Amino acid sequence: MVLVLIKKITVKFRLVAGSFLLFCPVFAYAQGYESSYRKIVDKGIELYFHDRDGKVASQYLAWAAAYQPRPEFLCGKKLEGLRIYLAPTEGEFYRLTGGRMPEWGVACALPELDLVVVRSPRLVPLWKENPRSILLHEISHVFLDQQLRPGEIPRWFHEGFAMYCSQAWDLGNFLDLSLSLVLGTFFPLDSLTIGFPSGESASRLAYLQSYTVVEYLFSTRDSRQLAMLFDRWRKLGNLDKAMRSGFGTTLLRFEKRWKKWALVRYGWMKLVTSLTLIWILAAVLFIFVYISRRAKFRRKLDEMRKRESLDSQIQTDPWDKNHTGQEESRAEEGERETRG
């Protein structure tokens, strides 16, 4: 009991300390520098930008105003206020986010402040993802926090929900997740409660796994059950207590059921039918057939050369012909003498 209590206190302390260090500088900075930004508003959403980003600001605000959460039981809910900043420089982005974003991140949500910070498109010339999907992903973090306050939200649920709402998932991601599930190298949900791995590849896998966990929850429960879960989550403070109260199960049991479901949906079947894997196997098969046929052709060519060499010796050697003719003449003369 003592160890469990210490662990809970430690987790609480890390969450409070992290929030203080992350959000306080950002809030102070945002309030102090708002005068240097221009502002446009739509449906209660405020978007702040500099003149250099004026051409894209209205587009970003239109995307934000059209935001619709998923699944169906949340569609009637609306954002309770949101501020979006288009950071005009890397320095601005660094300060607005508290310097906590990885180098490959282009946007950041600060849910407790109802704030989203996005790098100006001018700072990201080569986008790996769709900018609209990225914006909706970050808005989903704020929306989820608004729906579950003051409940605690695990990091994996935050990220999985954001990916689910922004539909930031494609077939090209199946192979990585399938290999992870088949090899058993996925992350325990408990390890993703507070943070994700620091490496980009490991972090990406954690995002994909989180998506499938949220997808499993939303696809195996109806709207009434999910609405009840969210309501009890707000009141009881965390997901495990809400599941115990609403579904009669624990978060650990839920995780075990997710693993079985994911192995069927994203495991062997997806691994076998993956387009990437099919192309790899086809390439390996082509190389194998090519090498086998080439070796067989060489063997046949060597045999043909040997036969041609032997035939050439038999037909063109003059010694063999003269020697054979002399032997025949001597035999004929011997027969004549015997007859005489």
C-alpha cells in the first residue's frame, strides 16, 4: 500500500510540476505579446497571426471553425473557446510552447490553456503531413480536455483520440504496427500514461498503438455506453475508475482484450496483406527466379560447348582419317594374298 501511495503521489507531483513549468511561461508570453499579433475570430475561436501569414490565417481559422469531433456521441459538443497562434519564427514557436516540442514537431496543443500553437507554413517548406490534419489533431487535444475536466487523461488516450478525430492514419502505417504486435514489442499502456519515448521511430509507434486502443474502445461500445464512460470519467477522476464503474472491468483487462483484437485486425492478416510486404516478397521471388534461370542457362551453355568441341575433333582431325585409310588398305592386301 505504501509503495502504491508513493507512486500515485509521484505521478501527481510530476503532472503538477510539468504543467507549471510548461504552461506558466507560455501563458505569460502569450498575454505579453498579444499586442504584436493581429486577431480574427469565428465561432468563438480566436486566431492570432503576423502580417506575413495573413494569406493563410483565414484558411486556418476556417478549418478550426469547421472542427467536428468523433465518434458520434461527441458530435453535438462544441469547443468552449480556443486560441490559435501561428508562430512567425522558430523563436516565437519555442517560447509559446515552452521549448518542450521535439524538433520534428510542427504544432503543439496546450489543453489546460485552451491554446494551440502552429509553426507558420513559411517555416515548414516540406510538409510530411496535411496541415489541416495537424491543426485538427491539436484542436482535438483541447476539445478532449474540455470534455473531461477535471479528470486525468493518460497521454496515450490524448494522442490516440487526437489521431482518431483528425483521421491521421493510412495504410502505410499498418506494417510497422503489425510487426510490433506480432513480435510483441508494443508498449504497455502504463508506460505511456505520462509521456512517450523520445526517439522519433519509437514515438511514432507509440502514436500508432494509442490510435488503435482508442479505435478499439470506440468501435466496441455504443454511443450510450461511451457517453456514460465520459460522464463517470469526469466525476471519478480517471479512466480506470470510470471503467470499473461503467463497464465492470479494469483498465488492465481492457488492455488485454485490445491486444487480442489488434492482433486480428492489425496483426498477421495485415502483415500478410500489406502492399509493402507483397512488393518485398515479389522482389525477392524475382531475384531468386532470375538467379536460378541464369545458373541453369550457364550449365546448358557449358554442355553445348563441350559437345561442339568433341564433334569438331572427330570430324576435322586429318591424322584420324589417314590412319584409318592405311589400316583398311593393308587389310585388303592381306585378303588378296590369302586368296592367291
